[in-house]
Amino acid sequence: MHKKRIVGLFLVGFAMVSTSAHSQIPATAKQADSGAAGNSAAEVWMFDQTTALGGHPTTVLGHPQVIESPYGKAVEFNGVDDALFVGVHPLAGVSAYTWEVIFRPDADGAPAQRFFHLQEQQPLTGKNTDNRMLFEIRIVNGQWCLDSFASSNGNNRTLLNCKLLHPLGKWYRVTAVYDGKQLRNYVDDELEGSGDLKLVPQLAGHTSVGVRINNLYWFKGAILMARMTRRALPVEQFLKMPPLAAKEPGK
């Protein structure tokens, strides 16, 4: 009886600790975790450090900084020589996907910037192929527009509509969805572009954040998180921007 009472007390205490620990997880991370469980093998990368993303070790270029954003920790890139490289392609092998990034593009960056690049590599040589997926921005008249790109085996689609401009220095969620027939991109929940595309599932590869995979077109701004889901999600299942927790210094 005494042993049973000790075990019971231990289990109750463990449950209380687990509940307390979970209550301290940022709202964005909780949302991503619940989405990952229900959205068919989603991989979530929280940008709360520079040494790893999604549990994968990084190679760091320059000095990207961990900052406090209104939504929790994020990584800031200077637009000159800051970047993170990861030795995985999180959407390799998919025939459909949803790729979401919560980010903040800043003023005074280059006219063309690549902020997230998923790149296939040749299995035997490790050389980059022409098959890739990218998130990019263009700066037009002091504002930005979204550029999404995907290619495989000679088929590619660019979605770029610079008639739809957005203020710099604010936080957004951008999304690319491929359903097996069409590529679409969104800023927050608003559709920005779409086009037919036939993508062959990409082989394993690597990823760059803050720059194109060949160290061109550096990104100036910050990234909070990314979620890569191995199926096409409807808009109502996209990540939601969490409530503001704090005001950014100088913003």
C-alpha cells in the first residue's frame, strides 16, 4: 500500500510538471505542434536559435542575431552576409505540400532577395540540380511583393505579382501550396498568384535561409518560424499569426 501511494504521488507530480511546462510554450509553437500532429507529417522550424532548426544542426554564415519579436524569439538577418544552412530538404519526396513562413522584411534591403531556398542535390555527387523551391521578395517603391518559385525536371512556375505591394517592417505569414496540379501563393490569407505546374517529387538536398543557396541575393529582415506540411492545406488550416505579446524595440 505504501509503495502504491508513492507511485501515485509521483505520477500526479509528473503530470503537474508536464502541464506547467507545456503552459510556458509560446502560443506560436503550440499552434505549430498541434498543426504538425493533424496535418500529415508537418515539420516545424522555430527560429529561436541559430545552432539548429527543427532539430537539424546549422552552418552559420555571418552573425545572424536572435531577437525578441512581438511573437517570441526570431532570427534577424542583416542583408549582407548573414545566413543559415541546413543539411536537409524538408519537402523532398512530396507530391503535394504547404510551405509557410512567418517573417518580417525590413527596409533598405536589396531590390531582389531570397529568404528561403529548398534545394535538391545529386545523390552521388552532392551537386545542386535545377530542382528547387524558393521564397523571394522584390522591393518596389519602398514596399515589397512576394515571389514564389518551384521547379523539377524542366517544369517550373514563378508566382510574382508586384501590383500587390505590402509595407516593410511588419510581420506576415507567406504560404506556398502545391496540390499536384497547381502552385498558389498567399500573403497572410490573401491569394497573390496561381499557375499550373507538374512537379516530380524532389530528391534529398539542403536548405539555405537568408540567402540563395549559392550565396547570392541576401535577405534583410527576420524570421520567426516555418512549417512544411507534406500535403496541400486549405486556407482555413494555415498558421495563424499569434496575438501580439510585446512591442519590438524601435518599431
